[in-house]
Amino acid sequence: MADLTLEDVRRLAASLSLPVTRDDAAEIAHRLNAFLDALAALDALPLEQVEPLPTRPEGSA
Amino acid sequence: MSAVDDDLAFTGAARQAALVREKRVSPVELVTAYLERIERLDGRLRAFITVCRESALAAAARAEAEAARGNWRGPLHGIPFAVKDQLDTAGVLTTAGSALLRTNIPAADSTVVARLKAAGAILLGKLNLTEFALGGTIRFPYGQPRNPWNPEHDPGGSSSGSGIAAAAALCSITLGEDTGGSVRSPASYCGAVGLRPTWGRVSRHGCFPAAWSMDQVGPLTRTVEDAALVLGLIAGYDAKDPLTSRAAVADYCGALTGGATGLRIGVIAELVDGADTQMQVRAAVREASRGLADLGAAVEDVSLPLVPLAGAVFMALCDSEAAGRHKGWLSERAEEYDQGTRRRLVTAGLIPAVAVHRAARARALIREQVLEALGKFDLLLAPTSPHPAPAIASHTAPVTSKEEAGARFFGRRSYTTPASLAGVPAISVPCGFTSGGLPIGLQLIGRPFAECAVLRAADAWEKAAGLASRRPPLAAAGAPL
């Protein structure tokens, strides 16, 4: 997937009413692209084999 | 302050409590000794946001009078403690490390503070932290916290002040809060002991939240014995936190046998030998694993291949939850946030829901891998951090690429977040020093509610290694005398 550009990030943030200052924009874009790369890599895992439970019910084995 | 007073300040809380009970030390002496150290050292270290000088002295005088009458409140009668400023304290400023809460004075104590007070402990103050316990703060609104072993270096976070205050002996015991390593990281960087209990073992009532399914309050202390003592007092069911467990609270101090015989310990190969792990850290952790074998444990390597993904998975889950919680303030008071916090929260608000859902499923896979390994081993062993405390300047500089962002924010978190994602207990205990004099932390991870095994191994190692008696060279490191 192509990296999001600064303009992409500004538009996305504006649509969600999230504040992106001129100083913050570049770093937010780098951080977001790092997230998207890292989380895309999870597709290689057998994610459908598990339920997305945040914790195991207490007392379960 | 005399050398005798300094010795008293560095004495473990369990020993201090015994000295108070034997009337060889008074609560007023203890509180006065710590207030003097705070005045002398904290202008540079900035562990404290608020020092409760007058109320602590008054409480110490009451404790002294009660002791004279033979009236003992509990196991920590007259012992000064301080807590991360994320924990509510009745009538005392509680900022969560943010300028947004600069006037917030809670009406009631958090459950853990109430329990320590009920045990006779005296609140000495509130401790500095990264803003909203999230990490990555660039400008701390209440002063830049500094590592007692070298003030140019980071003390770790988010429970920064708790790690500093424990290591520099600015109070007897401290509490922090650990979502993804926020107790263990400052313990590792500052050369203290930091325990993350099992999720649900300790009440989070009155604690400003970061991520509900991982937040957990835990002690930061100078010895494992003190961590065991504190855990025994704060653990247990709390009707005000419905996610606390009703499981019986164990005798944690009684578990400290001084040996590791019978324990099976798996050394997580991906973390000890990982490319990010610095050579001196690897050597110290391998040496500790050999030391635990000498103490009677059966030690062997184990592979957990999903663990290196834990940092990114954790941040996607924790940060997206935080972004949701802060959405209103972010929209209306964005300029009051620290720049680092604001960038982190805005970024998290832009992560697609599908990606967060993938992270939630990956979390379950990581948890099952950790728990499967803990089916074979009593404990897992790893470095707490791949490196010692970095220079403050190195991690407040702007991020200039996505590769740098990934390395800086996800990499080191993969060392502490596996225990957080799995909800299991983990401790950081000192295991050595770099050639530059910075502490190195050893992490021991246990089965759910098996804090006794974690504490037993950590205590045995601590006593064998003899590192708990080493004190930070505060004056030589530039702290004002």
C-alpha cells in the first residue's frame, strides 16, 4: 500500500475534527504510515482462528 | 543530612517498618529524612509534582503518638509513600501529568491509596509521569524527570517519578501504573524493582485510565521484599472496580524463600537474542539466567515468534482507546497537550477500525502463545528493555521517517507488552550495569495470579546478585548538594 501523504493526513484529520498543526503534520504522517505497515503485516497470521477477546474469562484453562 | 540519615532513607520499607515497631526509628524521623532529601535532590531529578509536606509531618506526629500508646494501624505504620499522579488522592492535586488537569483536586482517594493509608502508611506526595501515562512526552508540564544514575538520561515511563523516587530514596515505597510497561520500564532504567500484577489483581478505581483491558497498578520499590509487602496490601477484590478478581490474596512475603529450586524458567530467545537487544543487556540477562540456574531453577531457551509484533499490536489497541477517550479535549483544548502526546493521540485517531480489529485478533494469538509457554514453564525470562536508559535528547527529537517511527515506538515496547497483552504478572529487577554506569533490568513473567513464583525468583536473584545495595551517585551525577 502506498504511504499516506501529508495532504491525505490533513484531510483525514479534518474530516474527523482532529487537530493537525503545521508542526505536527509530518510526524503524524510518519507515525500513521508506520502503524499501517505494522498492522498490515498481521494479515499473514491466522487471525480468523481466534476471537478478539481482550482477556480470557477468569477461571478458563 | 548525615550518613546515618542517608542509610535510613535507603533502608527497605519492610525493615523500616520493623524499626518503627521496635521504636528505634520514629515516623517523624523518617518523614523528615525524606523531606530533606527531596529538598536537596528533587530540584534536579523532578520526581515529585506535589510534596505533601505539612500533612505528612502532621500524620507522622499522629503515628508517633499512636505508637507511643501501642496503637498500631497496620504493617506500614508510619512509613512514607508516594504515588504516581495518575492516582486520585483526596484533597491533593492530581494532574495525570497534564496541564489540562492542573486544577483537579479529587474528593476521594483511589482504592490503592486508601488501602496503603489504612495499613498505616503516610502520603508524602504525588509523582511525575509522562502526560496521561501515555509516554512520549516532549515537554513535561511539571518539570523534566531525570534518571538518578545520570541526569542527562531518561528515567523511563510512564511512571517516571515512581522509578526515580524509589531508586534515589526519596520515599520508602511508591506506586505506579503499568499498561504496557509503565512500571517495569522506569524500574529497569532507574535500577529499581517494579511489579506489574496480574490484570484484575489490584483495583484501578480512582486511576486515570489508559487502556481498560491492560491498566494495572503496581509497586516500584528498592527491594523485591518491599514489592511483595506492598502487593499484599493493595491486592484483592474491590466493589468499586468490577474487573478485580475475587481470587484469594496470597502470602507474597511468605513466598520469598531465597531459592529458585523447582522453578522451570524459559528464556525468550526472540527478546534476549533479538537484533534490537544491546550486547551489554544480552550479557547481563544471560548471566542472570545462569545465576537462577545456580539457585536451583531449570533454565532453557524458548521461542515465542509472535512476541516481536507485540509493540505495534499494543499501541494500536491502547492508543486507539486513548484517542477515543481524549477526543473531546483534543478538539477543544488541543494546545494544552504536550506536542508528543497530541501527535500520538491524533495519529491513533486516524488508524482505520479494520486495522484495530486485526490488532485485537493478533493480541489473542500473542496471549495464547505466552500462556502456552507458561504451561510448560513457571516463568519466562527476558530483558525489560533492549537498551539502558537513553539520553533524554535522543528520544525527544522529531521523527523523520516511518521506519524511525516504527523502530522508536514499537521496537522497545515488544519487550514489556507481551505480559500486558496476556494479562499476566511480570517484574523488573536489576541484573547489572553498563560500562557507563546505567542499570539493566531483568524481566520475569509468570502465570496468571502466580505472583508468588515471580517474586520468589526475583528475590532469590536479587539477594544472590547483591545489586540492591548499590546507590546512584547523585552528587557526582550533577544533582545539587
